[in-house]
Amino acid sequence: MSRTWRSAAVIVCGPLLLVGCASGGVLDASREDLIPVQAGVLPDRDIETRIIPAEDRGEPLSLLGQDNEGTMIDTVDLRGQPLVINAWASWCAPCLEEAPILTAAANDPRAQAQFLGLRVMDDMGEAPPALAELPFTSLLDRDGALLVSIPGVPPRAIPSTTVLDAEGRIAAQRIGPLTPEILTEMVTAASQ
């Protein structure tokens, strides 16, 4: 490969490697796989966590949907303690990377929150083991309608996490992958 072609490959492929979401190892540039990446273009802003003070939280959020078994789940029924809602898809590499973080947090006996997944725009086939073994149920969101109903979350923002307080109001959001520290910060904020 000539030096010119290598430079072009770095310019074109380098940002796509940073994005991380791929299907079968090849990025499908027509999908907005990661926060808000559109047609393979990286966002022009940093990924950030938004913490909302209790006095600035809006109306309670209600999501109603079915899980894999066809059970209807309404977030209204989950009020009383913070609720972590994580949007994921089986084809999203950062979702796979953050799955162990969510699993550890949900399995922690000291957990101060409930967990709910939102499986967005997925083929609904078998998910990779790390995602299939999440210790909490996920609502099926085949067309992304549930995700876009969450204020502050761009369409197809995968992965993204919204934490509701005990009253069901949005207390924290992250558009992008989690770390254990960020998840703890979000749940702590929702607990106040």
C-alpha cells in the first residue's frame, strides 16, 4: 500500500475505529451506532454525563413496553428507588464493553437502584453472551420509539444510560459508554 493510500485510510478509518460500534467487525456507516454518530461522523462534542439537581428535574418519565417473554413492563410500577435504564444493541461494541459494569452493579447486594435494559433497533435474535446474560430484563424497542421518548437522549444514542430518581424523574444521563465510577455517580445523584 502506498504512503498516500495509507494516509487516506488513517483519515477515513481512524475516526471509525474510535466509534467502536460495528456489526461483525465492519462499521455500517448508514447506522447511527454511537452517540450521536451519523453516517460514520464523530460527534463534535465530548461525551458527558449530565446530573440534574432535584429541584430542576421535570415530570416523571413513563416507559411501557414488552420484554423478550412478552411481559408488559411499565416504569411507573418501578418507582420507589432509582431506576437505571440502559439502551443497548447486540451489534454495539461499546455496549458489550459496558455489560460487565452493569452486571456487576445490578448483582451488587448493596445496589441502591433497579436496572432495566432497552434493546434498541436490534434484530432481536440471540444477543452476545455478555448482553444476553444481563441480570435484568430489557424492553424491546425495535424501532427506537421508546428511546426517542426519553427527553435529552438523541435518536439512536446507543449506548446511553438514563437514571430516574425514586419519583421517576430524570436525575442523570450519559450519552456514551459507562465506567463503574460514572454509574456510581449517576445512581448517587438519583438517590438525593
